[in-house]
Amino acid sequence: MSPITRERLEVEARSLPREERARLAEALLASLEEEAEIERAWRAEIGRRASELDSGSVQAIPAEQVFAEIDEILQG
């Protein structure tokens, strides 16, 4: 089965009764709002971590060290 195109999806959506189109539109808009909320949360987390690094309250661990520790754990 081939993937549905945006154009085909739009045609199908427009064929729905008005109330169903409204519900679909609300659901799609809500999904955009959820994505925006997740983006805001990630930006806040990035800012918090950057501030911790800048203030010296935490120290960065080099990626090589992190990967070496993970390899050691996975290899037993």
C-alpha cells in the first residue's frame, strides 16, 4: 500500500461532514500546540543546563569518557 499524500488526505478530509472536519482540525491544531509545548520545555532545559555549566555548578563530561563508560557497562 502506498503512503497517502497530503493532497489525497486533504481531499478525503474535505469529504467529511462539517462536524467531523472541525474535530479533525481541532486534533491537528492540538498536535501542533503539543509540539510547541515540547519545544518550549526543551529550550528551557537547554537554558538551565547551559546556566549550570556557565556558573560552574556542574562540570561537563567529555563524550569520549561517556561512551567509554557505556561500552564498559555493556560489555560487562
